[in-house]
Amino acid sequence: MLQITFITIFSQSSIGSLQYHDPVHILSNPINHYSLIHFVEYGILSLLPMIKTVHMWSISIGWEILELYLPNDWARESWLNKLFDLLFNWLGFNSVRAYFVRKSK
């Protein structure tokens, strides 16, 4: 009898073959055009009232970890860039949320 489990499906899929890509540089290019994209997209995310700060941090950190395993060239960035991405996410999220909270009072 053929027995298919989640583990067999996972190990045979492309998701199961993710490979870790260690950032080559530590400090290079900490701020780039993606920094603005991070700011804007997390500003938009802050407009959803059900998204709390803990959710923003979970999504942000999860994405930065996922980038370490993505095969795409755009995901190759320095450790400092990853840190600045988290900073821009937080700034976008808190700036837009603070603006609309202040405006509603």
C-alpha cells in the first residue's frame, strides 16, 4: 500500500531543497532602494488595525530569515542591510500608525 506523508511530500518538493546562503558581506550597502520599499509596505501594513507590533516584528524577522534561503540574487544582502531592513520596517509601521492615531484624535 502506498503511504504518502507530509514528510515525503516536503522532502520531494522544491521547498524541501532550500539551501542556506550565508551573506558574503557584513557591512556593505546597508541602505538601498529596497529600504524605501520596506518603509512603504510596512506603512501600508500598519493601516490594518488587526496587525499589532508583535505581528510586524514576526513578519519582518521571518522574511529576513527566509531571504537567507531564497535562491534569488535580490535576496543576497549584507547583515547590516538586513538590520536596516528591520529598522525601515519598524519606522514605516510606527510612523504611519502614529500619524493616523494622532489624526483621529
